[in-house]
Amino acid sequence: MREPYTGDMAESSAGSTSVDILAAVLDALPVGVWIMDQDGRITHGNPAGRRIWAGARYVAPEQFGEYKGWWADTGERIAPSEWAAARAIQKGETSLDEVIDIECFDGSRKTILNSALPVRGPDGSIMGAIIVNQDITDRRRAESERERLLKRLQDALEQVHTLAGLLPICAGCKQIRDESNRWQSIESYITARSTATFSHGLCPECSQRLYPDLLSKKR
């Protein structure tokens, strides 16, 4: 008996398996991935992408204003046509790792690396686009804190350098002349330029000169 032909069923099963594998890969990726169709409409966002934005808006390019973002280097708001996704679908541009500050759909703020590239068919026409988002909020915050600490260290080193230079001091009252030609006590000058603090007492020579009677009684 002749076996029934199952070729179409096998091909269909294989295609279904490939789609399932692709969906599983997208869901497992730690970066946000968005897919656009040939009209520029966002048709799919993986779980990481929805977490980054605290939701999703499946919209066309003219509605990209629903995604709020600012160029991190200038602070300027990104217009709908300026998003990498819009440029990919409309102009065929590939954009990689654009640093953008975003406002998520729950009102929170984050910083992301935003990339987009067009997907082309066999004839070279644009069939859609893929957008990739990477959340770098924590890294950006750590970099800002490091820069702040480096600035503090630089300021401290400059203060040490100032104190290590030539100090114009009065030979009589021992006051120091600062950069503005104002005279101030040694204590004030050093305190303003370092973390040093002062406590006051008398050396043996000054004690003998100022309080000779008191020292005689102690002896």
C-alpha cells in the first residue's frame, strides 16, 4: 500500500518550529528588540523592550512622538522623524548605539543605547526594520558619580598645589595675602584651601614669655 504524501505537512511543521524558536530567542534576549513592518508600524516588542519602556505603543512613524526621548549630549527632544527607527524605514539608514534619555510610559526616566537597521528583501527594497534598545541607566549613573569624584579629587589636588607654592606672608603679623590681595590669618587661609582644622595652644617659649609668673609658681 502506498504511503500518503506528507511533504507539505513536514515543511509546515518545520516552519512552525522555526517561528517558535525565533520567538523563544527574542523573548530570552536581555536587550529590547522591536520589529517594524514595511509601513513602519511597530508590530512586536520582546519582554526586555517592554520592561525598558514600561509598556509599548504599536504605532506608525508619524506617531513616534508617543515615545519620548532626548539626545543625551544636547538635551534636545527627539522629533518623530528623527528616531533611528523612522530613519531606518524611510531612508534605509543604519544607526548604532545612539545615547538617548527617555521617559518611560510610567513616567520614570532612563538612558538607553538605541540602534535600528532596515531589513531588505531579495530585490533590495525595505521590508521592515529592527530596533534594539539597551538600558545603560546604571552604567551612566556610575560614570557620572566617577566623574564627580574625579572632579573633587582634582579640586583637592589643586588646593594642595596652591598651598605648596610661594606664600606671601607679613613679616610682622604673619597674615597671608591671597589671590585677591586681601590679607587674612594663616588659619583662615589654610582652612579655605584644605581640609585642615586648627586647635590652639602655647609653645614653651611663648608660655614663658607671656606667663612667666604662672610658670614660676608651678615650678
